Amino acid sequence: MTPLLQVEDIAKFYGHRIGCTGVSFDLFPGEVMGIVGESGSGKSTLLNCLAGQLTPDAGAVRFDTRAEGLRDTVTMNEPERRMLGRTDWAFVHQHARDGLRMNVSAGGNVGERLMAIGARHYGDIRAEATDWLDRVEISADRVDDRPTTFSGGMQQRLQIARNLVTGPRLVFMDEPTGGLDVSVQARLLDLLRGLVREMNLSAIIVTHDLAVVRLLADRLMVMKDGYVVETGLTDQVLDDPQHAYTQLLVSSVLQV
Amino acid sequence: MSDYNFAYLDEQTKRMIRRAILKGLAIPGYQVPFASREMPMPYGWGTGGVQVSAAVLTPDDTFKVIDQGADDTTNAVSIRRFFEKTAQVKTTETTRDASVIQTRHRIPEGDLGEDQILVYQVPIPEPLRFLEPSEVETRKMHSLEEYGLMHVKLYEDISQHGAIATAYAYPVKVEGRYVMDPSPIPKFDNPKLEMAAIQLFGAGREQRIYAIPPYTQVVSLDFDDFPFEPTKADHACDLCGATDSYLDELIVDDAGGRMFMCSDTDYCSTRRKAGHVGAQGVPYSEDAA
Amino acid sequence: MISVQNVSKSFTLHNQGTAVIPVMVGADLDVAPGECVALVGASGAGKSTLMRMIYGNYLAESGRILVGDVDVAQAQPREILQLRRHTLGYVSQFLRVVPRVPTRDVVAEPLLATGMAREPALRRAEALLWQLNIPQRLWSLSPTTFSGGEQQRVNIARGFAYGYPALLLDEPTASLDATNREVVLHMVEGAKARGAAIVGIFHDDAARARVCDREIDVRAFTPQAAA
């Protein structure tokens, strides 16, 4: 079976410092991969390299495109990569403000990707945007409101709707629940799980919160100082950690 | 002979501007950066238009300046006098007689010909500016033809006002490629952007020049279910009776009394000379205002 | 259906002086479809550990663990995920859920994961909850606030929602009263009847005697104590 994403030896350096190095894995449709590590582990650098936001210094990121099969997105030209970013890929930022247009209504935010790929019927665009707001549990009467009037959790859900409206196959998420109230996190996690399953999405989620990966990710990569120190099924890595650092990480989590 | 170089600018500057103009004509609707010079009027008073006019004027040209359609506003008069002094070209108020017409915020009513040049004064050349503040990003959007955001603006209008509320500076797509801001002309004028004359756009403060060659396709952006409508006030001109020209509304007394008159003064007076009289007009006489 | 062959395991605690703790050596186990095999042995002897290794939750150090055609000890994560979705079910001692998800959705989850439509999946979940005597008024609430016994029953409902050909049950009748213990044992018998291969841990002797065909004492796999 062809992997959806084939990552081979990705490395990124900042001068002599290692951002991340030697990262390889295959991701298949419907799989969710979590990347955990503490600050400075390289997880955000890795995510940005995979998602095309940073150019890696070495390695390949091959995506199974609809038209041409596996293609290395690192060497793709910019228009193609940007097109990918609007259709098959999505990126959910930690801060909703980075992923939304704050001076555009909720409906406009969700409709933008549709308009960017050529939708030209106002009624249809609005209907689809309203439908998506409903799917992320934002009341339909908020469709004309600006995100500045939304709570943090609602902004994050709006960001998800905005990203998923074009039916991407791969979603990158950077600390999707960071900064949200604990009760809001729970709802968001459940929403994400449901959407991942309904849309058969693959996702790569970076987080420092082990509870998030336990609930959301099938597979897990643990990073330290730019290296991947352990990888495997999420429940296996968390319940039977092999590497010293993973054992330390797991045992440090506070129990409630 | 004047103490100034012909049309104020030095020859090298004119060449620089002409190169920008040629590039703009070769790529209709594309904003060409140019090194805007210091002019003897502040930014926001038409420096872009003046620099373009200065670069295209020749001693044999006849020059006309209009400001919101009128030849006799302060700015129009100033700029006309500026070129009378520095270029000593013939000037006129009659559109048909002018070879170069500089305009602020309107297109003349009558059809322009292949031997005429229309120079627009442009405040903000970037149609996406208010949605995307980053210049780097808007340049990328133009080069990659990523115009989804422009439709977001129109979507927002409809969701807030029930219709596309943009009444002036209505964005257009030129030759099916570049999205362009036609300067703050009323949307009523948009259909006229497809014309026989050369159209040049100059933004002095923002340092951009763009152009539309004759007979170029210019389409106003819209939605399939909210098509573009070049609307105007539902009145006839009270002076000349014209029903097809863009109108200015004038409040004439404290009771809210008002009258509508053609914004294009030359068009109105030409009609009045031909004998047309509007609801509040008087028959034309040589010494009337 | 389930075949454990010469499996060994030890834990290496890097942050405690790199202590190496062997917990299992040469484990062997075979379960045929329709059979229920009980793991017995004192607390800490390795019953849960072996069960978790079959599920892929713990890594086996050596040996083979076959569930159907898949060797869990060697398989790719993708294969194990596929296995867990369609072939191998696991009812652990603890209910781990996303907070704020209603009980009926928790139970329906395995069915939705295999592609069943939402409505039939919820109906089946409700049928199981009814069978396990969870009051209807609780079906739309999150189980995180339930009593231990109620949580256990939700856990069991989730484990039995989908007809797995292989099933691992870790103390399924603990914290249950007589009525509900009866219901659960009945469900286990039902699973056996439809051909599931089951490995179970039961502290309750009577329950074990009733549903299990054989017993395996895991103390047979305990490494000889170091001097």
C-alpha cells in the first residue's frame, strides 16, 4: 500500500545547532502520528519542515498526490506547494490568530479556501460554510461574526473548519489544544477524533501534552535535542517506554 | 521658453517612467514599481498622474485635466496651469479635442478614441491591500494568480449589506490574468474601462504604474448569483436632461432641496449647447456659469 | 487464533540505575476459536503483562505472538492498528475516555471505527448498555463521573460492541454485583459461541470455572529469581 506521506532523513540545522536530524517515517491514510518532546526538542522545526513552512537542509518529504503519485514536496516549485497547501493539506496553528483572518467574518474565513479554488456562487459558498460551522459546533447564527468576538475554543474550532472545508487528506497541527481551558480542550479533542475518523484524515500532531497524544494519536514519536529517540504505537510507547528519555517523560507526568 | 525642462521632469526620469509605462502596457494590469520623484505638490494631490502625464506629453499635445469630472475644481485648475507653465502645451476643456486627459476619480462620459491617452490618478494601487497588509504576500498572490481573497472581500460585502457594496474602486480582472484596482472611479464607470484609448495609471506615493492597452478585456469581479451592476442615481441631469451619465448630487437649501447634475462638466455643457435642457436648467447662453 | 510462542520480556529502568527486571521467559499459549483460556497466578506474576503483550501494548523482547496471521511482536504499527480495529478486542481494568464524550458514543466507538453508520452504531451501543443495566438517563452523560462498577460495565459494553474474533478480558467481573456478573458471563459465553478466541483474567473462581475451558498458570513463565 502506498504511504500517504513518506519522510526520509529530514534534517534542519541552525548553524551548528541541530534543529532536527535523521527523521524518517511513513504515514498511511487514516493514521494520526503524534510528535512529543519538550521545548527545544525540535518537534516544531520538524513539523514546519514537513508542512513546507521551512525548507529542510536535507531529506525528502514525499506526498501521494492525486494526479502524479508520490512527489517530493521539498523540491516542488512554490505555486504547486501553495496549491497543495490549499487543497490536500491543512495546517492548524497553535494560536488561532495565526491561522485565521481576524477582520473577516466566520463565513468568509471558511469560504476563503473554496473561493481560492474557484467557487463563484455566493449562496453555495455560504451554505457550505454554515454547514461546516455546524460540524465544528459553532452556532450558525455566528456565520457573519468576526473571530475577534469568539472565545479561544471557538476560534480554534473555526480554524479547523477553515482548514477542512476543502477535504484535505493530511492535517498538520501545532499544539492544537495549547492555551485552551481544560474543559474546552476535551471538546476539541473529541471533535478532532470524530473528524479524523469521518473524513479518513491523516494527521501529524505536535504537542508537549502526553494526554493529547494518548487520546488522539495512533502512533508516537518522541524527540529530544533534535533526534527521534523512540517511535511506535502510542499506547505502547507510553505504557512500555524503552528509551531512558521516554521513561523520564512518562514518569514525570502529573496524575490527577 | 520656460525655465523648466519640458513638462518639469528631466529627460532621464521621463525615460525611466516611459520604461515603466511600456512594461505596464506589455503586462496589462500588472503594477510596475517606479522611482517616484519629488513633485511640487504633496503626496495625495495627484503626483502619480502628473508624473505619467509629464512623461507622455509632447509639445503638440492638447491637454485636459478633470477632477471628479469637473474641469474647474482647484486641483484640476492647478494641474492644468502647471503644465501650461512647464510644457507650454495647449489646454482645453473639451474632451473630444484633448489628446492627453488626466483624471481623478472619473472616466469621461463620451467614448474616447484610439488617438487619446487617459491618465488616472491612483491613491492605493493594490486591490488586496486592505485584506492583506503584507506587500510581500500580495506580490506573491499576484504572481501566482491567487485571488481567492478578493472574492472574500466581495463575500463580506454581500453578507453585511445584502449586495456587493463596493461603490467605487471596484476591482476588475484584466485580460483574464491580473486583478487591478481601477482607481476610485464609481463602479458605474467600470464598463468604460474597455475602450479604444490607452489608459495609464500612476500612484506617486505608492510608486506604482500600471496600464491597460486599447481594446483590452476588463471584467468586474462578481459572483454567479450576484452579478456586477454599474448603478447610478435614478435621476436625469437637472441641467441637460441626460439619463445616461453619472450624476453629482447637490444640496441647494436647508430644506433638503437637491438637484442632480452630470459630474462630467464638458459632457453636460456640450449637451446644453446642443439645445438639451433639464428639469431645473435654463437654455444655454454663452455667458452663463 | 491466538498463539504465543516462546515469548520473553524484561523491563529496563534507565532512570533507576539501569535496573533490568526480567518478568517472563518462554511463554507459550494457544487459543482456538470458540475457546476461553484463563491466565492464573498470584498478583504480579505477569498475567496482565502477557495480555498486554498479546495486544501489542507491551513490547515482547523475543518470541512470536500470532493473532490470526499477524505476528504482533514483529508487525508494523499500521498492521497492529488494523488488527485492533477488526480482529482483536481488549477490555482492560480501567476505562480511559476522552472527557465529556457521552457514554453511548464511547460504546459506539469501535463500531464507528470499522465504518458502521452512526445511527445503527448508536442503536447497538444502546442495546448493550441496556443489557448491562446502565440506566438510560446516563447514556448521554460522560462516564467519567460514574461509579467504578458502572465504568466497568461501560468498558465491557465497548469491548463487546464489535464481534471481534479474538478477545482479551482483564478482570471483566471485578466490581460487579451478582446480577451484572451474570450478564457479563452470558456475553462471554455468547462470544465463545460465535467462535471468538478469548484470553481472560478472572479473580472470581466461580466465574472462571464457568466460562473458561482451560487455565494457564503464568508462574510457569516466571524467570528463576536471581540469587
